[in-house]
Amino acid sequence: MNKIDIIPAIDLIDGKCVRLTQGDYAQKTVYNENPLEVAKMFESVGVRRLHLVDLDGAKAKQIVNYRVLNAITSQTSLVVDFGGGLITDNDLRIAFDNGASMITGGSIAVKKPDIFLKWITFFGSERIILGADVKDGQIAVSGWTETAPVDLMEFIAGYREKGVNKVICTDIESDGMLKGPAIGLYKKLLKQFPRLHLAASGGVSCKEDIIALHAAGVPAVIIGKAIYEGKIKLEDLTRLIDLPTP
């Protein structure tokens, strides 16, 4: 079994590092007004990849915080995947021009699959991540404000056939709750799609949760609130990055 990729998340509102609870903009906590400072902190303990989410962009339905993206990619060596409000080809060009290595598309993959498939063809499947936000087995869209009548397994299967191999799956009911990740869900996904590069997102509350995901064979995990609330220490990240094979 390979090592698990440890991917801290930075969510952006007004250019600041924030976290929402279950995607609710009314439940916002500002953790740091300088996202670059946070990114450098992660880099200093051995983190190699960052999940950067433009929450302003998600609301505006266009990329907004590209200057923060540029600051992080130009002043750190972190591999950044970027999402939030990416709807047009121009949004992707701005993201890639400002240093994103990959982008994540969620709502666009549900509402306008022709555009998402065009991105896969044009930019390549290594640079396009499918965002699968799930609630009660159904895909959620538009910043989790609505649920589409799309089954998670069918959604991923359809895009696997089109060449997608990277998926971030967020369990909405766990996100920001610090009650543990949906390990059963991720095991089910990996059983059906054994070669999928799956990043688990939502609910991670402690280093033991990451160890459990690693033991379940999950290739990557996105961590947010647990770090900012001090449930997972920076020094823990250093050790978790090099977890031995179970």
C-alpha cells in the first residue's frame, strides 16, 4: 500500500483563510487573514500539496481569489489544486495561469457535463479533478445548497468511463463536524473503483482518523478544521506524511 497523501485545505473568503460548517456561509470562522502565511506553515512541516477553495468564487460563479492562488504558487513549492466558481474556459485559464497544478470541478460536472468533459480532453485527466460532494448517497451542488437527483456511484462511474481518475469525495454531513470521516463510504467507493485516486474529505477530527483512512486504502485525505482547531498538530502532519505501509 502506498503512503496516503496529506492535503491541508485553505478556504478563502475576502482573501482570508476561513472554515465553514457543513458549507454554511453563516457558520464562518476566520482563522488567519494571510493565507500565504498558512501555506508556508504547511510547507515548513513537509506538506507537498494544498487544496485551495475559492468560496467567494463559488458564490459569484466565477474565479475571484486568483491573486491569493498566485501568491501561494509563486512563493511556495506546494502543488495546489484549486476549486470554487470555475464555470468557463476563461476561469480555468486564469487558475492555471496563476499557478494551479489541478482544478476541481463539482457543480459544473453535474449541470454542464459537456463543458467538464471538454476540459478533460483539452487539459488532460491529470489536471482535472472531479468533485463529488455527497449527502445521503446523492450528489449535492451549488455550494451544497441543493441536491441533484444523481446517485454518487453512477456519477463517478460515468466519469470514470470518460477518463477521470482523480476524485475528491466530500461527505457533507461530516464536513466541519469533527466527528470522523465516512470510512464505510470510501471503502465502498474503492471496492467499486479500485484504481481510483480518491481523496477523502470531511469529518477528520484527529490523527487516528487519518491512520484509519490509510488502513482502509484511501489514497489521499483533505484536512481542514481539525488543523485549525488544533485537533491535529503541525508536527503530527510530518509523521502522518510518512505513515508506514500497514
